[in-house]
Amino acid sequence: MPDTKQTVLEQAVADQWKVLPSGLTVLVRPMPGYSSTHVIFATKFGSIDRDFRLDGKEVHLPAGVAHFLEHKMFEDQDGDAFAKYAKTGANANAFTSFDRTCYLFTATQQLDESLDVLLGMVTHPYFTEQTIAKEQGIIGQEIKMYDDSPDWRLITGLFECLYHEHPIRSDIAGTVESIAEITPEMLYDSCKAFYAPGNMVLAAAGNTTMEQILAACERHGLMEHRGCAAALEAGAYDPGSHRENADHAGVQALLRCRLQGRTTACG
């Protein structure tokens, strides 16, 4: 029997919806006649997700890890993902908010090649002490830039006053001091816990089809069955370990307003 929720969604917005054996949710909206295609690969991992248990180990992240990881995903052993996108003609970007991280691109040609860049960089992370040290300097400059932004200082100051414990009170990018604590192990733990296909969504709209998107998923092993976020122990995830306190209701109201965090072009 078809999933009622899925059927209603498809009828309402003409989207095609499929959950792959790996757990990845795929949403596609074919738009015949359009020349471009917009693709987003997103994970439910944001700045407030700082405390969890992984493989029996308690993990506590300093502020700014989700945003830092977003930056580092564009770099691998083969170089910079932006250079690869430049060869396909795609316009790529990414952003981190309080509760999610999204990687995206728009392309009018070589869609398959751009999909390979996107899926390859996000599913095959690569971190070293040297590359992390380099990124700490880059993001440190970004943090200082936002410190000079009156509207950003106003909203972060407001959160600090409203929430005494919940991690939403911390800047999405963290502080110069907090990102100095980041290690390769923290980043790999975060990937293992939150970048599992069952915690992610791949969405595409424009001049494409579900078949084309699924073919890209198959090329990257996303059609294979995997444990449902196997590394993250059942019941162990509690962002900020403050979901049950009085701050939580207010935080959820803010998130429902879709207050978007930093947007980066790796800068």
C-alpha cells in the first residue's frame, strides 16, 4: 500500500519522493522546459548539535564544528571541489544553520559531472591536522568579519540573553578560541554520526529526472543498504543535551521561523 504522506506530497507539489535502501531520502521535481537544475544535499546537523554518544563514546563538540565541517567538505586529497565545479560550469555554495547543513549547486550543463562532485565530496571526507590548521585561520577571519556586523551581533546577543544553557546561544561559526579546539577526530566523529544517508536528503528541481538522480546515487553507493545511522546509538542523540529543559520550546519556535544561519562561499 502506498505511503499516504508521500502520495499527498507528490500530488500537492508535483515532487517525486523515494527513500533508498541506504536510508537516503531523494526528492525530485522535474521541470520540463527549464534550462537549469538546482540540487541540494542536506544533513540534519547544525550548530546546536554538539553532544552525542557514538559507538559507546560520549562526544562533546566545541562551538562551530558543523560550520567548520561544511568548509572542510570542499577539500579532499584531489584538491578543491570549487575547481571541479568550475570545470562543469556549476555555481556551487553551502550554508550551515542552527539545525542543518546544506551543500548546493545550480547547473545548466554537465549535470552528471556536477552531481558526482557533490556526492563525492560529501560522502568521502578528508581531514588532516595541516588542513584543519589552515582552515582555522580562514574561519577565524570570517568570525571577526561577522563581529563587525551590527545585525548579526544583535541576534547573537539576544540569544545569549534568552538562553542560558542551550547551544543556540553560541555563534554558528563558534569563536576563534572554540574552533582552535577542533581536531580531525571530532570531524570524523561528526561525519560518522550525522552524515549517514538515513540522516540526509538529496533534492533536485529543474531540467532533470528521478532516474538521472538515482543513477548518480548508484554511482556513489547510495543504493546499497546501510544501517540506519548505525554509528549513532539509539536514544543517545540529544543536541546540546538540553532538549528537555525550558529553553527547548522557545528554540523550536525560532527554528520553525526558518531563521537561516551563515551562508558561505567558502569564505
